[in-house]
Amino acid sequence: MAPLFIQNFGLPEWTIVLVLVLLLFGGRKIPQLAKDLGSGIREFRKSLGGSSSTAELEEPGDQENSKTKRKTKSKAKS
């Protein structure tokens, strides 16, 4: 369950947070911060032994369905 303060956040509150972030970091710095955050998350997952690929994150039944879809697509092309 999410903390109480996050549950009560609505559009006005998120707008204020966005404006504060823009004022603190500036428009040019935000893309670099997002890139650094993404690479940090990727490194964290890699250190845990996990992967960020969607095929490994799917459930086993989903992988079987995706393989079946690929086979039917390749047969349709032939």
C-alpha cells in the first residue's frame, strides 16, 4: 500500500511538484537527470542478476503465447 501522502496527491499537487523541480534543476538539466536515473536503475537490476528485457519479465504462459504468435506470423508470410 502506498504511503498516505502519495494517495492524497492530485493534479494540483503534482503540478506544484513539477514546477518546483523545473525551478530547482532547470529545463536543460532534467533530461540528463532522467538519463542518469535510468542508467542507475539498469545497473541496479544488472547487479541483482535480473534483466530489464520484457521477455524475461513476462510470465511463463505469456512466453508460450508470444512464441505461438511468432510461428503463426511466419507461416502467414510464407
